Amino acid sequence: MLKHSDAIKKTDNELSKSERTRGEILAAAARLFRHEGYYATTMRDIAQESGIEAGSIYYHFGSKDQILSEVLDIGVRALHGKVSEIIQSAKGESKGFRETFAQLIETHLTYLLTTSDYTSANIRNYPMLTDEARAPHRDLRASYARIWSEFLEGAKEANLLRKDISVSTIRQFVLSAMNWTVEWYDVERYPVQLLAGRMSNLILDGMCSHYNADTGGQKMSSDIAFRAPEIKGKAAKTRADILLAAARMLRDNGYKATTLRQIAEEADMKAGSVYYHFESKEAIVDEVLNAGLSDLLYGVSAAVDQFDAPYDHHARIATAIWTHMHFLFQASEFTSANIRSYGMLPNQFREKHGKIRHEYGKLWDSILRDAQNDDAIRSDIKIVPLRQVMLGALNWTVEWFDPNRAGAEGNLSLPEFSEMLIKLLLEGICDRENATGTKQDELH
């Protein structure tokens, strides 16, 4: 059977009616998977979106899983080919590292945000899939990661990248910052080229206005911890157990794939008993989401409130980053549930919790603007895009960093990992000792 990845190489006139219909089905599925999520999309939805009868879709695909598999493959394969082409072309034309890096950033973001529903569908859905669904796509994704690693390794050998952080971590950091843009960037308001330029400069050179950031005054106080609510009585404990179970299910499976039965099983109770405490799954999810953002806002606010003016800005920013990561991975399972499931939530949840997300954004804007006003971070960076890129790089780490593997070869603890992210965000990925005399010229 002809795959869509083969069919797209033909012109429209060369395609048979069956091939065109198949392509239209895949394109419709990619749009729906991108915006609604795989679990929320039905075969009937895909048929309706592609303009065919519901039953007719089975002439072309045996299942929704088969459609998903092809969408995922197309999403990475096209991007893989383009990025490989750019790197090979740069070698032949002797292009500089920074110019090529900027071109790679723009290419990845363009595919992700405008060119390809397939790429966006892949990025947004892959983390929530089962191991079985991921398995056929691991090799291609690993190959794409290797392209980036080899490119960055070459730059490191040429003394263009910092030596104190591994290439694999730098690559993950770069891809994380880009991939989270699917959750916040509005292509209708700003061109992708503008985002790409700003992101490239930030990743390369960091937000610091000087070559080195002084974070010696960072405060990683044990007092900045999860505010466990006081629980009195059996009913209150059961309710808390249900919410915690729901947070774990949302974090691991996403909103649509999480059922009341699963929540009840995780909480070690009968499904019907859940209704004594909550009227619906939506009511449970609503509380989980609110708790996740409230915990995060409280934690970071408490962390930066430890500092008195005049602020030690680098230490203050470092403390806020460390606290964000602490809540994301350790202090609150509600926070990680919110971050991981947010992209695929129905609009009513997003709108309802938009106010507190906005409040958290304003907190960071204030922290960063204070630093910029005192010349602690660069004046050529706009605060809101800086905050969005920075939080994106932090939030996407839930998809690839596992603090439980600390101690194994090459794996870091959460504090060690957070310290590395702080260095990358404040100082950038470039070797600053070798950047003297060229860095500022290339920033503008």
C-alpha cells in the first residue's frame, strides 16, 4: 500500500483518486491530532474533517492507530530531511556555526508552527502515547536527535560551545525551548522568523548582560516546599487521595485518556464511591489543575520574596528557576499534572484557569523586568518572549528528564539538573571565553 510519505512526492495530477483521499484523511487527522489531541479525536471526526462518509475511512485505514502512526512518521521525516539538508549545505558553503544554528532554529519552528500539522501533531501527542505506540517511531526520532548532536559536537570541538555541559543536555535544552512553543506562540500575531531570531540569540548567548552570571546568592531553602493542606477526617482524606490519584493519571495519560475508573483504581477504591466526593471527572480535573498552578505560584512567589532590594538579580532568577523545577518534579504532583496535560485540555478548562496562568506569567515578568532595569540581563531582549521561551525550556523537561535515575551513569539529580538549566538560560550555550569580540556584534 502506498504511504502518504510516498504519495506527497507526486503531483496532484499523478495521484489516483484513492491516493488523494488517503492523503486528505491523513491531513485531516493531523489537524485534529494537533488541535484536539489523539485521544479526543474519533474516526468519525476524521472522516467528517476530510469530507467523506464515516464508514468509507476504513477502505483506506484499518484503525485510528494506523492513521496516527503515519501522521507521526510524516511529522518527523520531513523535518529530519530538511535539517539534514541545511547542515550538509552549510558544510559545503563553509557557513559559520551561529548562522547555521539560527537557520536550524527557524526551520524547526517553521515546521512546528506553520508548515506542518504533522510535525505539531507529533510533538503534542507523542509524550502521551503508550510505549507500544511510540516504539515504531523511536529510531526516526533518535536519528533526528543525532543530527543535532553531531552538529553541536562539531561546534564544541571547535571551542564554540561551553565545555562544562554535555552536548546531549544542550541538545535537549534547545529542542525543549522550541517544542513548547506549540503551547503558546500565536503565529497570527507575530511571524515565526521573529520568534526564531530572538530564540536563537537567547539560546546562544543567554539572558545575562555580562559574560558570567553570579548566582552565588541563590537560595534553595527547604522552607520553599509544597503547602500540604491540613486534612481532618476520613472524608477529607479520601477526597485528597482521589485528587492525588487524578493528578498522577493526568500527568501520565492526559485528560482524555484518564477515566473515573482509572482514578478510582489508583486511589484504591470502587469507581462508584468517587461520586460521594465529586460529581464528575471534570470537577476532579478542575481542582487538580487549580491546585497545580496555585502551588507553583505560591512556591515561586515565596522563593523570590526571600530577597530584599536592592536585589541580587542573578541569584533571584536562579532561585525562581530552581523553585519552578522543584515544584514541577518533586514538590507537587498537581503541578506536573497541569503542565503535562494542559496542551490537550478542552477550551473550558484553559479559559477557566487562564487567570492564574496569567498571574504566574506576570510574576516572572516582574522578576525579569527588575533585572533588566538594573542592567543584570540584556536590554535587547523583550521580557514577555523571554519569559515564554524560558518557561517553555523548563516545562518541556517533564517529557525527557527523570530525576529517579539520578546516580546512574550520565544521569543527574534534580538540583544538579536545575543548576545546569540556570547556567544555560543565564549564560547561553556558547563558550563565553571564546566569544569576546564577536558576541555583541552578532547579537543585533
